[in-house]
Amino acid sequence: MASGKDGKDNEYVLLRKDRRRGLRRQLLVTKVIGEAGKNVFFGYAKIIGPNGMFIASVSPRCLGDEFEITCDVKEAGITIKSLCRVVWRREFDPTLKTEPGMGLEFVNLDDETRRKIREWVDKG
């Protein structure tokens, strides 16, 4: 990642095309439920790819936290059940227009579900 050419902090960020390992796609808001009985959180899946997803949440988990999630991607006819790891997080900041939440990496997503997600994302 790099900011503007002049080295000053700007309100935008230039992304390298090779930053992500795979394409991703926006979802209609889908409720995501964490582990029952242990630090349950509720969030909404906003962006998904075969390697992970962004969950909008006012209470994002800590970096490195791992937990099971279940999420239905109705548009694709897929149910995701996977151990996930928090790889980045963004706290609520009233001065920014970005949503609070966290980036999750799928740790043990089965190959068939990953393939279905990839096909759905590729259809765009």
C-alpha cells in the first residue's frame, strides 16, 4: 500500500493489484454468528473471497483471534462453516466514512466450499 505521491497523508490509499491473493465480491448483508457460548459476536459479511471475508462489526475481535463462524451466502447457495483468524481490524472512528470491522482469513474451509466461492466471485 502507498498513499499519495507527495508523501503526505491523504484520504485515499493506492492499492497494488497484487495485494490480495484472490478476487473478492461484495455480498448483500448476511448475518454472521460466532461460537455459541464463547464470546459470541454478531456482524455482517460485506465482502467475501475464497480466502476470507470482511465482517462489519462495532466490536471487532483482536488480531490473531481464532473462532468458528457460520454464514449463509444465499446469493450463491453456499453455507460457510470455518475456523477463522482475524488478520486485520478497524475500530469505529466517527471522523472516517469507513465501517468498523475485521478482516478474517478462512483457516480450515473445505476445498469444495472454497471452489464454490471462487466460482461465484468469478461470475461477478
